[in-house]
Amino acid sequence: MITPVLLAALALVLAGPAPALLARSDWPYRVPRAAIALWQAISLAAVLAALGAGISLSYSTAGQPGEPRFDPSSARDLVAAAVLAMTALVVVRLLWAAGRVAVGTRARRRRHRDLVDILATPDGLIPGLRVLEEQTPLAYCLPALRGARVVVSVGALDRLDDSELRAVLAHEQAHLRARHDLVLEAFTALHQAFPRFVRSDLALEQARTLVELLADDDARRRNGPRPLARALVALAGSPAPEAGLAAAKSATLLRVQRLADPTPDNRLLAATTYTAAVALLVVPTLTVAAPIVLAIVNAVS
Amino acid sequence: MTSEEKAPRPLGDLERLVMEQLWAASEALTVRQVHERVATTRDLAYTTVMTVLDRLAKKELTERERDGKAWRYRAAAPREELAVDLMRDALDRAGDRREALVRFVGQVSDEEAALLREALAKLDGDTSGRAG
């Protein structure tokens, strides 16, 4: 009975306090790649621990290895079955959310790309670049396995010099190369899978910021920090084209301040973060698997 | 970085050209009429124009109607209307499909813009001696 309680406690910690603490910290921004891995590990471990709690609870409730048959008249067996069904429901909701987000995202992206292809002019500066005849300063990418697009508006081109434009394009190409959209899609699916009153958007919001930092780091390595910082200020600081567009709190300031600071050696911090991510996944898995492995070993010997 | 569009997808480029003919026309055009108009600037096979119009219809960017034995095509919406759709979609940051496109940077408030310029001034100031 101890395993399901431990796993449920772990799931609760990983779903609530741990993300809240991590989201308030500044150090993850120094190691964005490792921090994304840690967020992924926390989310995955929370799901695995919750599922493990359900499975082990139904297992420990439903009798001993000596009495393997399901007895519908036994309350204990019915509770076990109910717990197992709840666990299965969580899995189904997760898969359903993942499918819905994947299909919806691709449909919107396909429609958007069709419009870009008939409205914007191709430009040979980088592959897939399209220039949009719009005064609103705007730069974004449309990720895809084949035929990805980077879209820049004339309004954005007017505000950027050559080195700044190259920094923007390097940033967008980093997103496309590393498929950051897939990372965000997974967090979106996880977010969507849980009912509104239990879910939090901390992991998704942090992942959004962290992939921007990763793309910034890539552009910084290619062109230095200054063109990128100037491009960020030029495109973000222009008057908002629509009311309500400006988010209450944005990661833009963080990104520019980060470019202004010299980069210290973060290898130790990154290594520690990766280690924590791996431990988060391995420890609960072993906790669930160990009794089963032991039971099999006992049964065989 | 040399992959993908190094060999340009010819049809993608033609879609824009064909749509421009449809937008400019006051009535629905047959494949032959579109071909005639495009052929003044580009040497294109009739069947290519047919294929492009077909693809545009599948993407719901054109509408077609029967006229005797031929199809007549018109743009599904005026260019300006589609451009508004595109911009609205590009600026839309809501919903669970917002990861469809990843923007370089969003707009910020006036106070944040001031802080941004401050941070930039710091960067331009004290890193001038460093190799960027």
C-alpha cells in the first residue's frame, strides 16, 4: 500500500509546488536547453507517477497473487477496477488532447501557409523567406517537415538594418531547425488534457520563453548579441497595431537584458539540471517497476 | 540551409501569378482565359495552368462553376480580404493552436518599451570594447 501513496504524493508535488518554484527561479534562463529538459522531465514524471499510483493502487487492492480472479461481488475488486478505469481515462484524455492539438495546429498552419504563398513575395535571402506587403511590423515562422516558411512584413523590414534582419532570420531558422514548435505542442497537449480547475499553464509559459532564449542564443552565436537586441527593441517597441495585443507580462525584457549580460560559464549548472531531469524520470519508474520485477523473480525462483 | 527551396517549387510561385489574374478579372475565368493572360509574361503549358487552378480550388482559394463544358474560376475572396484574414491569424495569440506559428517578438506596453531601450543602451554602452 506504500507505493501508491508515495507515487501519488510525488505526482502532486510535481504538478503543484515544483513547477511554481521553478517558474519563480532565474537560473533556468541561464541554461535554457537543460531547463526545457527539466520541465519535460517534471511533466512526464508527474504523469507517470499519477498513472503508476493508479495502477499500483488497483494492484495492491485487488487481492494477492494467489487469488488472481476478478470477483464482481467483492467491494475491494470493484474499487480496484474503478481506480484502474480512472487511470485509463487519464491516458485516453492525454492521447485525445495530443491528437486534437496536433491536427488543429497543422490545419491552421496549412491554411496560413496557403495564404502566405499567394499573398507574399518570395525572397532568396534564406530558403522559405516570404515578404508580406503589410505595414505592421511582424516576423514569424511556419514550421514544417518540408516547405517551412519565414514570413517578414515590409513594416518589419523598414525598421531593421541588414545585421538586425540577419539576426531575426537566424532566430527564426533556429526555431525551424530545432522544431521548437513540437516541444511547445507537447506542453500544450498536456495542458489541454487536464480539466481547467486542476491544470496550470506554468510549464507551457516557461517552455515558450525558454525556446525563445534558445533561438536567441543561436542567433547570438552567429551575429553577436547587439543586432538581435536592437531587432527585438525595434520590433517590440513599435506601437501595438491592435488593442489588447500587448501581453501583461512579456519575456521580451528578459530576452534583451539577457543579451546585455555577458554569458558566464554555465556548464556545471546545465549538467546538474540534466542530472535532476534524468533522476526525476528514473526514480519513480524504478519505484513502480521494482516490486513487479521482485515479484517475477520470486515467482521464477 | 541549402535544402528545400533550392530547386524552387514551380507550382507555388505560379499560384500567386494565377491568383493575381483572377483578382484582376471582373468575372470568372476559364482555364483558357487564365492561360492567355499568364502566357503574356510566362511561357506556360495549358495543362500547368489547369493543375494550378485545380490546386487552388482544393485549397479553397478559388471557387469554380460549370459553364457548358468548361469550368470557370473566380477568387474565393478579394485579395484585401484574404490579407486581413492572414494578418488576423498571424497576430492571434489565443487558443490551443497558437503554436501554429512562432512570432519573433510580440508588442509590449509603453513602460516595457522604455525598459527595453534602457537595457539596449546598456548593451550598446558597456560592450563596445568586447568582440560581439
